[in-house]
Amino acid sequence: MKTTEWTAVATAKELGRRRKLRVEVDGLAIALFQSEGRVYAFADVCVHQDRSLFKGTLLHGKVICPGHQWQFDLETGYEADQDRCQPTYPVRVDDDGTVYVKTQEASA
């Protein structure tokens, strides 16, 4: 049985006013987004045309890809108009503001 571990990737302060941050864990690019007090983690490379979601826009609970404006739901990674999902990762934020991600548990 494989044990999955939380990896510290950033702090809430690093997300700052932009509410987004690109980090890497073992060579895997992850886009972090902060919305309404929660932090979400997505595989940074869009499933559509390999564009960086970190360069996208946060709007109404969605991440909008800068490539073709696909709108991925922050909670699920789902893109309703295209019936596709962007891989997402579980996120935990400790009381001290440290943001942790579990990369072994991507959902798509």
C-alpha cells in the first residue's frame, strides 16, 4: 500500500493579492488559486492545449484558461461546455498559513 504525504508548497501570504501562484513539486507544475478563503490546486498545464492555467483568470468560482477561455470549476476541475476535467489536487492550509498539496491523489 502506497502512503501519500502532504507537501508544503507555499504560504497564504505568498498567494497574496493576486490570489494565484505557480509552484513545482518533484518537477510537477501546480497552479494554486485562492477564492473566498479557500485554496485550490490544479495541474498547471491545461488538458486542452497545454497552456498555463496560472496565467489564467479567476472569475465566479472558475479558472479561465488563457488559451481558449475554457472555464474550469474550482471545486471539481470540470469544464461543463467541453465535458472535460482538469486534474486537481487535495489542499490543506494549516493555522500558520502553510499551504500543503497531495500530488499523488490527483483527480481528473
